[in-house]
Amino acid sequence: MKNTIKLAIMLLAVSAVMSTSCKKDPQAPNNGKENGHEWVDLGLPSGLKWATCNIGADTPEAYGNYFAWGETEPKTTYDWNSYKYGNGTYDITKYCSQTGYGNEGFTDTLTILQSIDDAASVNWGGTWRLPTVGDMRELRDNCTYEWTTQNDVNGYLFTAQNGNSIFLPAAGYYHEGELCNAGEKGYYWSSSLYTDCPDGAYYSYFDLYYYYLNDYGRYNGMVLRPVCPAKK
């Protein structure tokens, strides 16, 4: 009888240890992958997951590739002459909310990039897409952020209430054939058209002192940080 009781106590002890060891560490990053690309859970109200790297980058610190807004491949020159939806000028041929900006008065009802024009959707597949300006506001409003250096690269570190974080390098942007402000400022396209002046689109900007959302000419080349509603 004593041996039976002793064995039962030992089994309970082993069970308790196994149960404890299987519990997830609440401080551990909640990362996962969507179609081969890693995301991190920042505990955002929407449940949206942010990628750990830019498109074309292998590490969080790498700049990656640069894209004009609504284009899905990088190129060497970023201007109106080479812009896909500019008709060689700022006369817009797609994503245009005002006749004064459209080619021969063209307008449509598109204000968010379609998947065929979303570089994240085209290059990464799965449920990846570019963040809307609303998604960028959610990131800003639900994280602390600071200018910092990670592995000798300047950028912004966004830290969520759950302790997880993402690093966005200050990759600058391409204007015509020149890379501007790399290492000093960050420019990241959203998927949202700036409807007041539809030759521009929303982007997030940051430097040593500021972080804000603004609009800029669609032909400029900026880096991209995708998002996805990844499965848990």
C-alpha cells in the first residue's frame, strides 16, 4: 500500500513538472511564418502581424528593395517617366480620385492597392499585403517607438505592450536615380492613396526626432514592410 501511494505521488510530481515545462513563456516572442516569411505578434487590437524584415531583405537591419507606389518590381530610376501609372507625367491612369489629376480627366474608385499592384502580395504571396495608413496608425498608437541603432544600422524600434518588437531601418528613399537620406531617415509606403492629391500616397516617415504619416509623390522609391492576418 505504501509503495502504491509513493508511486502515485511520484507520478503526480512528474505530471506537474511536465505540465509546467509545456507552458509558453509569456516573455518569449510570439513569432510565426506565413508562406516562408516571418512575422511577429505585437498584440495589436486588429490582430494584424508585422513582418520582421523588409521585402528583399534577409535581416531586420537590411534595407531591402525599393519600389514606386503601386509597382511590384524594383528598378534603377524612379521618376514620372518610368512610373507605371503616370502616363509619362503626373497624369494618373489608375488610383485617381480627382479629374484634375487623371489622364484626360480619368478617375476611378480605387483608394487601396489591389493585390496585383501590391508588392507584398505579389512577391511574398500567402496573405501578405502592404499596411494601410490605418494599419500604420495602429502600430504607432499601440507601441512605444524610439530612434536607435541595431547592429550598426540606424532606425526605429517599435515595442509593443506584450514586449515584442520590430525594427525598421532608416533606409532613405530613391528619387530619380539617387538614394537619399539612407541611414538618416526612414520612408515606408502604405497601400493607401492620398485622395486629396492622388498623385501621392501615404507613407510613414521617421528620423532622429520625429515619426509621422504623410503623403509623397507616387513615383518615388521606398522600402516596404508587409503585414498579414497570420494564423496563430
